Amino acid sequence: MGYTLEQFCEDARIALRTDSGPEGRENVARHLEKLLVDADFVATYLGPDKRSGAETIFVDPEFGFHVMAHTNRGASNNTPHCHGPSWVIYGMAMNHVEMTEWRRGDDGAQEGFADLEPEKKYVLNPGDAHVYNEGVIHSLNRPLETRLIRFTGCDLDKTQRYRYDPDKKTVKVLEPVA
């Protein structure tokens, strides 16, 4: 018998109940890695018949975390962003994604201005999961069709987030959806 979404969510609750901070999230990421290599899970939630886009597959009533399945049919290179006061865990199920973590060189005092530099680059391969804690600016380059899981600490649509343009040195506030 494989590792199911239900088992993963229960393990995530236990990890976050034990430590809701960075260490607990790292434990959740290790559980997510087990889920990402379960053939039945991948076929059910990230299979070839899934439409392109994101689908919320679980919302936890106790902790408020969201598990989202992302089916990305084409290549894409998104802009740097952060999830504001929330954290996120990305986990790869198919192909790979090139991740960049960015360092902000300014102090954030000038509205609309942000001076970013790439700080760290790496690849997430199938079975890899990585935690991005609050305020970590990151971007994803998907050179191929991908399937991934995004595990968020809350409903990001109801959270103030930030999108950056390193070439124009700007930051845009993404307001919560009412």
C-alpha cells in the first residue's frame, strides 16, 4: 500500500503540532517527498488527464494549510515573488524546476522600489521538496512541462504578497482577495 494524501496530511498536522516553525515545516517537506514518489498519488492528482493550472486538493481545518496540485503544460519563467507573512513548500513530481532565491539589497523604505540580486540557484527534481519561509523571495523557471505540489501555510489569495521586477527594480503589492 502506498502513501496517501490523507496520510501525508495527518503527518503534516503532527509535524506542525510538534513545531509550527521552520523545523516543523522541514519535517512536512520530508513527508511531502514521500508523497511525490507515490505512483498512485501522482496518477490521481497530477496525471496526464489533468487540465493545466492549479487545483486545491486539501484544506486543513485545524492549521489552515492548503495542498495544491499544479499541472503546468508549457514552459514558464515566473518573476520573483514572496508570500508575505506565509510560508510555502514546493515539491516536484514530474520533470524539474530551476529555483532562484533572491536577496533584497535595499531596506524597503522607498515605496515601489526593490533592489534584488540572485542569491542562490538550484534545481528541484522529482521527489524533491523545499521550504520557503516567510519573506523569502524566490522564482521558478520551468523549462519543461511540470507537475508539482504547493503546500502553503494559509490561503494565499487572502494574504498580502509581493511580486518583484529585478530589471525595473520595482515591487508590487498583491492585495488579498476579499
